[in-house]
Amino acid sequence: MRFFRVIAILVIGFGLAGCGSKFRTYNGPEVTQIQVSKADRKLYLFNNDRVLQSYDIGLGFAPVGAKQFEGDGKTPEGAYTISYKNPDSQFHLSLKISYPNEADTAFAEAQGKSPGGDIVIHGGPKRPTNKRDWTWGCIAVTDREIEVIYSMVKEGTPIYIMP
């Protein structure tokens, strides 16, 4: 009898553990823009002129300066938008940033190089790291933080990435 009770408790425990979801709901004020301060390693979600949330971030492995070329390890700087929400991201969830824009592409091509792409705000890393700036140019937060950000931000939201 005790054996069946232990099995029942384990089954219920595993069942409840599976109920958690990376998809959260948000019913608060609209996020009208995102601001990123690379120097301060901060991401801010705004509703008009009011900060709704702020997060510590990691950047590309060579964080100083604007992204210019594929593989340079830099995070872009400038005005972009959130162009796509990826529920199946390699890094839990992600929000695609509209990099490169026309100016980014023209500059890189004038140098005979690719501007790169697929720059996102994402969770992770999959394996623990002791480096603050570890991405290839993306903006990293924790998995739990990207769940909240993902629920709050809509496609088309402006993002301003400052030095």
C-alpha cells in the first residue's frame, strides 16, 4: 500500500511540474518602446515616458562600438524595431531586432563584407558561463526574464540601442 502511495505522489508531482509554461500573459500598460544602454548593460521597457521594467543584460563578446560586420561580436547601435517573436528559439524565447537596416547593409557591402543578422533579445545561455558578454551580438537576459519580456512586447515595438 505504501508503495502505491509513493508512486501516486511522484506521478502527481511530475504532472504538476509539467504544468509550467514559458508563455506568460501580460495585461498591463502597453510597451511603447524598448531602450538599451550598452554602457550600463541595461534594457528598459517603456510605456510612453514611464519605465515599466528594467533588466540587466549581456551583450556581444566585443561590446564596445556598433555592429558593422558578421562575426564581429558587437551588438548593434541605433533605432530598430522588434520584427518577429520566436517561440521556438534556440535560447528559450527570442525577439528579433530588425538589424540590419538599409544603412547597416550599405556600409558593410561598401567594405565588401556581410552585415550579419539574426540579432535578437533572448534567454540563456544553455550552459553556465562566467562571462557577462558572451553572445555573437545579441542581447541576453535570463530565461525567466525573456518570458516576461516576450509577454509584454509586441511585434513592431521600436527599440533604441545606445552606446
